[in-house]
Amino acid sequence: SVEGSLSKLKTDRIDILLIHRPDPLMDADEVAEAFTELRQSGKVLHFGVSNFTPSQFKLLASRLSFPLVTNEVQFSVMHLDAWADGTLDLCQRLRISPMAWSPLGGGRLFREDTEQTQRLRKEMKEIGEELGDASIDQVALAWILRHPSKVIPILGTGAIERVRSAVKAEQLELSREQYFRIWTASTGAGLP
């Protein structure tokens, strides 16, 4: 699969290769051996994983002589599991930046009309006004960026307007109080 990717990309090297979703039958020694061979051959510089639990991440990392550089996980104002299950804590402990796929909930934040999305849109609209007329998508991305693990949101868009809007999210500074207002809107419950 790496050879095919190199050919399609018309390059001789991949900067970061991620394993997408853990295989329940993953043999960490086999994966580590394959990673090591690819690294030694110069075909891949760095490796990461996608959707690994903290224990799966630590298992694979324990078999490597070099660090994994990221864990790409589902994380958004609508999906807090990586925040609650220790994934973001592990990334922060290891000083690696996780990547967040579907940072705007795959558009569900804007399309769905659930109690959660209604609460979130209302709260983020208010916070956007407090921050100087920021849009809901900018506030949602600023919320992700506020986490101390230095999450990198992966946008699934080719629309230049959406990219420009997303870049503006980096300039927003959510207060701790605003951050937890969004968390409360997402969960529908008070802070523990």
C-alpha cells in the first residue's frame, strides 16, 4: 500500500503515514517491524495512528524504537470521547499533537436539529458575538484549538471560503468560562 501511495503521489517519500483504525487482531510486533522497515528504507519519515485508544497507542509505541507522532481521533464540540477517555491526556503527556477528524461533526452541527445541536448553536452564537462577531464554525474550531494538547483539526473541505473562515478561528481566544459553556451545551449537563 505504501508503494501504491508513493506512485500515486509521484514522490519517493511519505512524511507521515497513519494506520487507520486499529485492527482487533493487530500484532504490535508485526506492525512495528513493518514501520521500522519503511523508515529505514526512507519511504516514510514518521508514523501515527488513527482512532487508537490510549492502551492501543501505548501498546504499539512500546514496540517501536522511535515515537509515534500523532493519533487522529474524532473530536468536536459534538463528540467528546477523546477528551473523556484519556486520549488527549496521553497526547499531552507525550507532547504530541493529536489530529481531529470531523471537527465540525461532518456538518451535522449545522444540518441536524437535535437538542444537542440546538444548545450548541445557541451557545456558540452568543460566544461568537462576545468575541466580535465570530461565526459558529469559527467558535467550534477555536474550542478544539483551545485544548492544551494542541489539537490539529482536519477540515474536510475544498471550499476556499471555508478554509479562510477556519484560519480565523486561530485568532479567537476562548476564555475558560466560554470553553466550559460549550462543553455544558454539548453534554446537556453541568460540570462534574
